[in-house]
Amino acid sequence: GAGVSQSPRYKVAKRGQDVALRCDPISGHVSLFWYQQALGQGPEFLTYFQNEAQLDKSGLPSDRFFAERPEGSVSTLKIQRTQQEDSAVYLCASSFGTSGDSPLHFGNGTRLTVT
Amino acid sequence: AQTVTQSQPEMSVQEAETVTLSCTYDTSESDYYLFWYKQPPSRQMILVIRQEAYKQQNATENRFSVNFQKAAKSFSLKISDSQLGDAAMYFCAYRSAYFGNEKLTFGTGTRLTIIP
């Protein structure tokens, strides 16, 4: 595909369930970011990968959040034992380069609702 | 740590008129990038315009231009000849130019309404 693809587009989980959110970046893109966007807020950084290496996970809010990119392409964000405060849109973005001037391409996000 | 502040939660403008969205930021770095992103209801972040901090000249993209005041740490977006399709959330964002700090830091956004 031409853009960053995220699935599912919507996810409803009962409190305490585990969820897995998928991101397919643009082919060849080295950098991959995950962001969390609460309702009415700006996106907040969660974690950053350069190829398969997770270089920054300082934004992950708790040890219930885990991200991986084992082959340097597709990435999965996993949330264990979901809580109501995890309800948000989760955005994935990728870029070809690693420097600040390399444009980020965003997906349409996954809206997670925890009931 | 860097912070980005957007003090206007909502703005509205008549179609074909001009509107300016405000953004201020705080950083101790000297080299960085600033961005304005548009987020329509589809949720996808779309890059509107980008400014390199080392460039004095304000960036321009068709109807969109910025007023970058580095000393004041201000980065406002001007939209000329507003169109109905400009209605969206607009986010100001900061990105360091230094290795090891690649993340984008966003403001809280401004919802722009276009009045026909």
C-alpha cells in the first residue's frame, strides 16, 4: 500500500482484556513511532523504533504497554489488562530516515474503547 | 524537555477570509524543526507546513504560511482564503534535530471551523 496502515480501525475491549494493535509502515521506512491521543488532546509519544531496535520507550505509561517490531517492518502495540484510562486513539507513524527533517507519515489510527 | 502550547482551543473564520493560529514552544536547543499538522475527522495527521529553526525565512505552502519568531519561541500559522476543506483540528509540533531525541512533541490543538 501507499500509506501507513493500522488495524483494527476500532477496538472495543472489556476491562482486564489484552489487546494487540497492528501497524504496517510504508515499505522501506526505517523509523516507526507510536502515539496515544486521548479525546480532545494532542498525540502523546509512546515509543520509537529504528528498524527492529526500540530506541526510546520513555512514553509508555506502564509496564502493561509493550511494543515490538521484530523484523524491522510491521509493529505491534500490546496492552495487557486494559483499563478505562487506556481508551484513546493509537496512532502509528513512519519515516524513511532517522533525522528530524525526514517527514513523518501517519496512519488513520486505532480507536480503543475499554468498557 | 520541550513543551508546545496552543492557547486557542477553538477558532472560526468566514470562508475566503484569513485566520491565524497561535503556537508557542519552550526548548533549550538551538537546532530543531517545527510543524503544523491538520487532523480531519478521518484521524490521519496531515503535514501542512514545516520550518527549520536555522532558517530565517518563513515557510510558505500555497495558502499556508508561518510567522516564525525564534527569539520569542513563537510559530503561528496563517491560512489565507480559507476554504471549507480547511475545517479540522490543527496541531503545532516540535522535533529536535539532535540524535537520540527523534520524537515529535505536539500541542493540544486548535479546532478550526469555517463559516460558509
